[in-house]
Amino acid sequence: MKKLISPDDHIFIAGASGMVGSSILRIFKKAGYGQKANGGFISAPSRQDLDLSDYSSVRNWFQKFKPKVVIIAAGKVGGINANSNYPADFILENLKIQTNIIELAWKHNAKRLLFLGSSCIYPKYANQPIKEEYLLNNSLEPTNEWYAIAKIAGIKLCQALRIQYGFDAISLMPTNLYGPGDNYKVSQSHVLPALIRKFDEASRNNFDSVECWGTGNPKREFLHVDDLSRACLYVLENWDPSDSNSPLDENNYPLAFLNVGSGEEVSIKKLAELISSEFGFKGSILWDHTKPDGTPRKLLDVEKIKSIGWRPSITLRFGIKETVKSYRSEIINKTLRH
């Protein structure tokens, strides 16, 4: 079966300096994309080279480079604390970035576009595991609704352009991601990198205990960022929502976005124990019940993406081990800003 993108395509990766974007760049190059010998090219402009929130700059960039495949891995991200304290930043910056890129990719005749959303788009108390059809059927988790609303707008813009103009835009909704290049700053990081930083500092300083947010009871699903990148490559090469065998929603309409995750969940308490063991931490783990837990459970139903042939390959235990190695090489010899 002929693939829907080719190594001789010009690919634009928006957000290539971040954890997700840098992984996508690495995985695509490993698969033969972006090699001049194949006639291909990958554009991965830095924030200094291209301000994605500025419409005129993005328009001028598309006019000059005319990419045929566009991957949107750019955006403002952060944990519960950052989302709660900077709601306007999260909704405004993400809306600007994604709308600029999606609209201009369509206007400049890109042949495929992949938009990356987030599992936080789903209702706080959605049935588990969460199916794609649960989008917009109840209220969001308040601690990250601003980011979620921006992502929902991106999904719907892609869907609307597909319906009205036949623009080949698809979306993936990843679960919680981790891996090389994550953000370990205490005030901005998600739960897994935040725990890595906490237990590293505790083990190096011989602390008697580590205090973590909430009760530790909520369950979360985690996916290694390289598994997501392989999913991005797979769907861009193989998934055509208009194909008769493509996944459908419960009303038998073609889906233009799919969940992507490991299909497994772990409690935050168990996660803390797994990470603490990687650092050899022998002290106590304390839980601050005055801090929010967030959504009680968030497990994605990934049967639809599995039905088109994709599977995750990195287990959580192995992924944590490799991420801790990466953290040590990336961070320990650098000064972290609080």
C-alpha cells in the first residue's frame, strides 16, 4: 500500500526544540525523512527564527518555504500549578500558534497536517477508558481547562477545514508524555518530571522524606515521547480518515482525531515509588492532602489507533529508567532556575 507521505517531502515540524518536537525530528530522520539524498527536507525553525504566535511572520515563512507536510508540536505547556496561575497565557498563546499554522498550511496547499492535542480535552468525569466520542459531553477539569479549550479549538478547526474544503488535517490526542528533553522546573513541570527532580534532590542531599502533592490515589496513563513520535509517523504514512476502513465514531461518521497512549494506568503513589527506587531513595514519601489531585482517573481508549496497526513499544518501567539516565545527563550538571 502506498504511503501518504514520502521521504522526498518537505516537512515542517513546529516546536522542534521541545520534548515532543525534538523526538519527532529524531524519529523521522531515523526513518529516512529529511535526507537530501532522498530529495527530502525537514524545517525545524527555532523560536528565534520564527515567532509562531505572529501571523505575518508565519505567513511569510509559508510563502518562502512551502512545506508539504506540517506537524504541530508547538504550544505553551505546564502542570497544574502553571495552568492555574497563568490561564490567559495558556489559552491565548496556544490559540494563536495553532490557528496561524493550521490556517496558513491550508492556504498554502500543504498535502497533510498533523495537529497534536492532549488527553486533557476530555471531561473530568468521563467514563473510563476514554473514547474519542466523549469529547464535549461534559465539563472539563478546572485546573487545566484553558489549555484544554485551546486544544479543542485546534481539533475542531482541523475537522472544519476537512469538512468544508477537503484539507487533509488529522489529529492525535496523546496521554501524559515523558522522556528526554522534558521540563524539570518545579513550578512548570508535569507530575513525572516533577517527581524525578524531587527524588534526585532528595537522594543527593540525603533527605529523610519527600513531600508530594495530593493523596497519591489518582491514576494516570503515561506514554514515552518516542512512542508518540512513532505514532505520528505511522498515522501520517498510513491513516486516511476518508478510507472506508478508517475508524468511525459511535454514529458511524469518520473520525479525524485518534487517541494515542499506552492503554495502561498507574497510581501517582506507585509512580512515585517507581521513580524513588531508580534513585535509590530510602526515606519516607509524604502526601500533602491540601494540594489538588486533579482528575481522579484518565485512561485513554486506544483501540481505534490499534485497529489501524499502531502499538506502543516502551514499558513504563523501562521508560522511567531511560528518562532518569537522560535527566542525569541533561540536568544534573546544569544550574536549574526555580
